[in-house]
Amino acid sequence: MHITSRARPRRDATDPDLARRATLAFLLVHGGALLAQEAPKPKEASGGADAFDHLQQDVHTWTADPIVVTATRYPQPASDISMEVELVDGQQLLERAPRTVAEALRYEPGLWVQKTGHFGGSPIIRGFMGNQVVYLIDGIRRNTAGLFAGPNPFLQTFDELDVDRIEVVRGPGSVLYGSDAIGGVINVITNEESTFSAAPAFGGRSYSRVASADDEASQRLEGWYSDENMHAFLGGSAREIGDLQGGKDVGTQDPSGWRERDWDGQVDWRLGDHGSVELFHQDFSRPEGRRFDKPGQSNLTADRELSGVTLKLDRVGFAHDLQLTAYSHDQESFTDTAFFDSRSDDETWGLDLQATSFPDDDLRLVYGVHDHEDRVKADDPQGGFQDPDVTWENPAVFALGEWQATDRLRIDLGLRHDSFRFQSQAPAVGKLAQPIQDAIANGALALDDLELDQTDAALTGGLGAIFALTPDTDLVAHVGRAFRAPNKGDALAFGQFTFGVEVPSPDLKPESSWTVESGVRTRGDDWAGSVTLFHTLVNDAIVSEQGTFNGSDFIDVNGNGTEDSDEHVYVNANSSGVVRVTGLELEGTEWLPQSFARELVGERALSCYGNATWIAGRDSGNDEPLDRGFPANVLVGLRVDETRDPALSSYWMGVDTWLVRSFDRIPGDRYASDPAFFDDPQDPSSGPLRDDGSVPGFTIFNLRGGWELDERKTMTVAVENLFNKRYRVKDSRIDEPGINLVLGLDIRF
């Protein structure tokens, strides 16, 4: 969770107001008292970039206002951003020890993590997932023209052991990141931060982790060298994950394990006193992976290579700073099944240029251009069939202005223009999948329907404001437009997915959304919290519906002459109605008063924290609930640190509980056909999770702790699902781990 507490002098530990606040736990009930406080003091005047110098302070303590970059493309405190931003930092990653990047986001407000398999994990942000969320790696766009609407593995081809922090923007992100950012933006930022030293220096890191529920054995090794003009870094990871043991009587969920081998490196050179150039490369490889709900798939492999160069310059003409990144991204996957294979290769070339300027003492501009081209290929080697090849071009310009209008009012305005060209080239008819050949022969489909050359454009914008109501409380509001242009995954996809067969749907319009959100943020010496209410409207939403193809409502994939549960035809279409989503998000933390904590933990520091999320939505076009809605849930935790100052604290321990309500707002066809709702995801005949059409709620407890063995070694330990509860996260196709012991050792040298 992100904490929005600004640094202030601490009050005396006997302050009676602290005792009053201690009873608030993680919910925000300061409103009336805060309204009576004095108005904010005027800010000191300063000029140009100096007015924003405080935004670049790197604060690591969990009570401080975290510095984030994704929401504005510029480092600044989360409390100065009108949109809601979550940060999972390096310390939290070390403490939580998540198996995957997606699982690192599980307990954040406004998010829900679906797991197709143990190595899978697709975040749902405010009810949107898949190609309605933008994924970034170190700020570089991960989405491609082949990205589909359902759960995708994009976060699972990041090396979780190489992540420094994860930033999540909840809400429309198209102003800065273009198509797909309806639900939000997830930026995974790796460990390779360049540093230069006055004298030659060497160093490194070793991180080891083991876990009992899946026999995890993970190892990361890193090494670096720096001097006054150069910095070099090299790291690698190896992971072995076994089949997962579920809670209570679930037993071993076979198959569900995977293997992973990754490496990455970079070299930076200083360019005088005002710039640097960086070469970087990332290589991810999963040579073996199995899905529990699809035991007939013998293997699912994935490979990803990202290479590029970044030039950073200070004081270039009108620009205070300038950054240019050029990159090449190759993403490949292969699925082997009994009746067909699926192989994909998405290649992207991209260019991103951004600059920051300060035209006035109280005005900052972040602006730039972006251009990328995707080339998407897919085929079935077993059957000898090919998909149409797709080329996707997307140039764009953007600008975001942040204006300190008065001492109490901050306003931001962003605009972006995107252009698109979507081209496809179909192979010879004899190379197409047999059902498509049959449809062309029968006149139900023409080859020209697969030969597309479409252009489109989109203008998006966002307007936000932060008003300082009192010294400790801000009112926040934001309205923004986002969009998603149809891609290959929408228009030309053909093949079997989890509960049906997708067929081409070439005549689709872009979908667009408006999101309005408002909230209250409060922070002080010892507490921080926020309440956010949002409402999103999506027009022309691209939805998947049961339909027909070539006169039939199913495609006989396995050739047995009958319709099986995963052979019904699904077509994509623009919804005739509007998708509406409304939600409420709360989060907060509190250092408990020393006078109170001393009775429980002596001179140690005691804190509590938590968050809560509720969303509801509906598609008026088909009068069905929001497809990716999720249950109301609450996280509450209590934590003991040796001291409040993390630089002086050598140990910590804590307990948290996650309470999730049962959920029944599920589209009817999903509940009947998606393995996520079968009692046994491998067996459609096992019946539903519940006869009433709902997903059971659950409550789990986790214990976590850690201590510094010395100044270079940190040990962490966790006991997850303490009472061995059997539970399944809504939309997941595998039960969660039973009681799980996780040990981690981080060594710096």
C-alpha cells in the first residue's frame, strides 16, 4: 500500500490526540476534527525547478510519502498526484516474498489477482484486466497488438527476484500511455539503478528463497562495478517450483509447477556533468510450465528479450531534463496440447522521448512523443496452420501540465493524441485453420475479411485537482478519458481458449471510457489514510459472446462428433449498452501511541494498517454483471518494529488477516463453463463451487517477520495461511496454497 504521510516534527508521545487516533485502526474517521484545524501555511516562494526540488527526495521509511514516477512520468510524492497510486517497494517485496510479480499485488486496494495456474496471475484493476490494463517494464510498454481480453501471463514473464518496486496507477492512464489503459497502469521497475562513484568500487547481492507448499527453490545473484565515469551490472536468477499443495483436504494439485532461468545486465557511461547513456538487456526464459486446469497441455514455455539504449541529458534548451529510449522487445510463447499447438511471436520496436520544463515558478510540463511498431505472428505447428500476420503502428504525442494555482490548490491537465494503423496479411487459404477454410468455402467468410488495413486516431485527456482543506487533509478529484483500439486479439484471433473457441470478428469499433473519482487524504506525524470513490463508464466495450461460425454454434476441436464444454463458439462484439463500474477504496496506517504500545510491546514500535475495497458493475447491453467484478475484501494487520526508524531497526514481526466476502455477481455463461467455478477445475462434471451460483468467501491469517543478522544479511520468514484454510480466489482456476513456510536470505557484499 502507499502511505501519504508527509514528514513533520513528531509530537510528544503523551499527546492525547494520539490516543484518540489509535482507536481508529485503519479506517478514516478524522473528518470532523480535521475540518476544525487551522488553514495551511503558505508555501515558501521559489523559482523554476527549485519549486519542485522536494519531489526528488528518495524517502524509504514506510511512514513517509513515497516517491513515484508512473502517474506523471516524473518522480514526486504520491500525495501530490491527483490519481490514486499504489507502491509495493523493495522492502515490502522482501517481506512478502511473493512467488510472482502478480502475487506481489494481491493485498493492494482496488486490485484483485486472478490465477489461471500456479505460474499465472493476471491483475484486475477496478474490474478491468487483460488488454484493458497497460503493463510497463521500467517504463517501457509491454502490451502488444496480440494481447487478448482475458487473463494474460504478461506479469509472469518478469523476473520477480529482480524487481525493485511496482507502481500501480488505478484509473485511466491513456494520457501518458495510450491505448488499453482503461483500468490502470502497472509499472514493474527493476533493480538496475545506475550509480557512479569517485573511486572504483565493486559489490553484489545474493538472494535465496525456499517455500514448503510448492517446494520452491529460488536463487538470485548480482554483481556490479562503478567508477566516476562507468557503471556495470550483471544479474541472474534460477527458480524451481513444484506442484502446489492446496489447503485442508485439497492435496497436491498436479500439474502446476514450473522452471525459470533469467539474466539481465546494463552498462552506463557518464557524459560529462549533464548526461549519461545506458545500454540494457533482459532475458526471461520459462522452459517448462504446466497448467492445473489443463492437464492435457504437456508444456507451456515462454521467452522474452528486451534490449535498448537510454540517453539522459540535463538542461537542453527549454527542457530542464530530457530522456530518449529506443528499444527492441521480442516475446515468444508455445503451448503443446494433444489436438493442436499454439505458437506466438510478438516483436516490438519502440521509441520514447520525454522532456520536463518549468515555464513558470509554479508550472511544470512533462511532454514528449512515443512511437512503436508491433509485428505479431502465430501458428499451429502440429496442424500446419497459420494466423494472419499483423503489423501495428502507433505514433503519439502527449503533454501533462501541473500548476500550483494557489497555496492550497494544485491542478493538472493532460492531453494525448494517438494514431493507429492496423494491417494484416492472411496466408494462403490452405494454410488457415480448417474451420476457417470451411467457412471461406461455404461463403460464410471471405479471405478479404482477414486482410485488414485500418487507420484510426484518438484524443484523450485528464483533469485533476488537489485542494488542501487543512494542514493534514487534502480533497482530491480527477476526471479522465481512456480508450482501447481493437487489436489482433479482438479482430482476428482464432483458436480454443479455456471454455470455448474464439473466431474472427473483424468489424469492431474502439472502446472508450470516462472515469470520475474523488476522495479525501489525511496524514500526520503518526498516521495516514485515504478514501476514494470512483465511477467508470465504458462505451462500445468489446465483449465476448456465445455465437455461431459457419452456421454452427460449436467447433469440434477433438473430432469426436459431439460438442464438449470447451468447444462453443465465441465472437467479439461491441456492447450495445454501457458498462458501468462504481467502487470505494479505503486504506490507512497508524503508529500507535507509545503510552499504549508500551503495555503490549515495551519500548518497541507498534503499528496497525489495512485497506478495504468494494466494487460493483454491470453491462447494460447484455444485462449481465461486470465480467471481472470481485468480492468486497478487507486487509487488517498489526506490526512490531524495534524502532520507527528503519535505518535503526534490526528486526520486525507482524500478523495480518485477509477477509473476503462470498460473491455471486457472475455472468451466467461464465459460471457454467469457466473451470474457475468448478469444484474441481480439471473436471467439468464435478459440479459448481456452490449450488447457489456463488464463490465462497474466506478469511486467512499470515505471520511474517524478519531480522538483520548483521549489516549485510537479512533473514525473512513467513507462515502463510496459518490455519491451512481451503480457499480459491474468485476467477482463479487453482486453489490457493495451504499452510506455507517461506524463508528468505538477502546478502549484500
